[in-house]
Amino acid sequence: MSDEAKQLVSTFNSLAPPERYAVIVELAGISEADAGPISDDELTIAGAELFSLYDAEEETSGDAETR
């Protein structure tokens, strides 16, 4: 991964969740313009992966609710 890409990921990780969501929506729009429409299945998979990342982040930060 290039230094520029690493910096982008680092900056993305420092954003609040609502800002991350806004960035992901923007990137999806760029991807759709370049690659064509995104299928419902692709959106479902991307959403599941995104929420999985949020869950993992909550677990590591100690913000996850105890059950």
C-alpha cells in the first residue's frame, strides 16, 4: 500500500462514525460511476462488512455493551 493510501486510511480511522459513513457513501458513488451500478447483493455484503468493522472497533475500545 502506498504512503498516500496509508495516510488516507489513518485519516479515515480518526473520523467519527457519521463522517466515516459519509465518506463510504461518497466512495461508493465514485465506484459506481467507474464500474457501473452496484447490485443489492454487493450493497448487503458491504454493509455487513462495515458493521462488522464497527463492532470490532467497539470491542477494542471498550465501548461495547456487556451482555
